[in-house]
Amino acid sequence: MKVLNGLAFLIVLAIAATTWALYLLEPGLLLGTPWGHVHLVFLLLGAFGLGLAVMGMYVLTGWANAQAALSKRNRELRLVKSELEALRKQHPQETPVIPDR
């Protein structure tokens, strides 16, 4: 997990460094959008942010599915334990008596 956190941090640093360098080295990179002329850097950051948001949705969905599966498994486990206790009450085990020597 530490490797993935480090990798994510390096990717964010690389994106930040790239956009900063692009903004400083190419100040005239303006693209026409419905909102007027926008520097390419802001569009790149917006696309990266949208990608992070989509990735977050996938992570959230996976977490919710895992929680549902754990809840279902725990419910089934409690049901099996209650059935086992009911069977134990119906059929008590006789403890063998070992005579003293």
C-alpha cells in the first residue's frame, strides 16, 4: 500500500511539474473554448481532476460492494451458528466417563 501511495504522489507531482513548466515556457498556448480562450494547462488539470473523480467513484463502488459482501457473509455466519446451537440443544452430547484406575 505504501508503494501505491508513493506512486500516486509521484504521479501528482509529475503532473503539477509538467503543467507548471508548460505554463511558464509556453504562455501563448491558448485554446478556444465555449468559455473563451483558456490556457492548455487548465484544461489538462481539469482532465486530470475528472480522472481522479472517476477513479474515486470506482473506489467508492468497490468499497460499498465489499461492505455488502462482508455483511452478507456475517449474516450467513450468524445464521449457521444459531442453527448449530439449536442442534446442540436438541442433541446434547454425552460426556464419556473414564473410570478411575
